[in-house]
Amino acid sequence: MNPEPFLLKKSGQLFFNTSPLDLKKLMGDQDNIGESIRAYMQGFSPAVRDIFERFDFHTQIDRLAKAGLLYLVTEKFAGIDLHPDAVSNSQMGLIFEELIREFA
């Protein structure tokens, strides 16, 4: 049985994450931040993992880690409230478009 429809319904969103991690929890292990981010990303629903893949997030993780910036960048993102109650879908779309423009 495919659990995806149940997980989507439970999340109340168009995506889900089954990882026990979140961005704040990632901050607890600076030495393994790259591995932890990858584990967190793997917990997302297939459509979100596809986005990560298309934007080559794994390469970006490696680049940031090599430059000694991965923990700092993750820490900044962990401090931003992106919960759907705080950021509407349309606002998130605008943020996403701006990130694409900035880093494409």
C-alpha cells in the first residue's frame, strides 16, 4: 500500500516530510551537518526531492561545506519562519522565484 496519500492528507500540504529532523535540530550537530541535511532532504515527498535534484542541492551542499559556510547558511535558514501559517503559498512562490533568479 502506498502511504503517500495518507501522508499528504496528514500534512495538510502538497508535500510531506517523514524525517525526525527539522532545520533547528540540524543545528545540534555541526560536524555532521552535510549528512544531516541530506537525511532531512531524503524524508521529503518525491515531488520535493525532485526539486532538490533539479536545483542540484547536493552539489550546493558540497560547495558550501568545502567553503566552511554550510553550517552558517543552514543556521540562517533555521531562523526564518517559513511555516504555511506564516508564509502563504503565493508569498512562498515569490520567494522561490527570487531564489531562482538570484542563483540561476
